[in-house]
Amino acid sequence: GGQRLAPAAPPGQPPAELLQLLLHRSREAKNCAYCPYSRFPVGAALLTAGGEIFSGCNVENACYSLGVCAERTAIQKAISEGHTSFRAMAIASDMGDHFIVPCGACRQVMREFGTDWDIYLTKADGTYIVKRLEELLPLSFGPEDLKK
């Protein structure tokens, strides 16, 4: 059998309480970051289509290239628990006046699970902007392209 593709996540912003919890969980996850080299803690919280939240932080390594970002940690935790359909992700950092954005590798990993879901980019003060994944990674390559 072929690889099963994740169904498209339902569009629309999560209810206010759920969104606040998602944002809170991303800030909590940031506090667990293992970043002795960069001193740049990042937290992410991923909302599944079923309403569950999986959080993750960045985990660095003395062999720098083996470090993993918060966004990928959260996605890998969700996948390992059987979730493949996502509605939103919130990302938190200590960047002060700037919104945290995911790196290119994380954008590609996110894209594996569809383009039609929301990414909440936050500042240290908790303010946020929201972008669709397809806005963060336009003209992207995904699983369906392997069938062309």
C-alpha cells in the first residue's frame, strides 16, 4: 500500500480559550528548551484536528547539526502518538520586539501535513500574528507531488 496522506485540517481559528491554551503551552515549552550553545530558547505547541495539544522545545547538541527545533519536536511527538492532521501551531521565544518565525527546515516538515493550517508567531510579550502555512512556504513541494 501507498503512504496515507493526512487529511486537510479544518480551516478556521480555534475557539478563544483553546487558542489561549495553545499560546500558553508554547510559552511553557520554551522554558524546557535545552539550548546551552545558542542561548535561544524556543517553544512550540501544536493543535491537532482532534483538539489535542502537543508541545515541544528546541534541543541542542554539542554536535551542532544534530540539534532539533521546537516545531519539529512538537510534530514528532504528535506523529509518534498517532496524530497526522493539524489545525494550528503557536511558537514562542524571547526575541523581544520581533515575532519568532520557523526556519526553512521546519516549514518543510510542517508542510508534509498540509498547507491549510495556521501558525501563530508570537513576541515575548504574548502578542501574535497568524499566517497560513502556505504563506510561510509558497510554491511548496509535498507528498502529493511524488504522485505526479
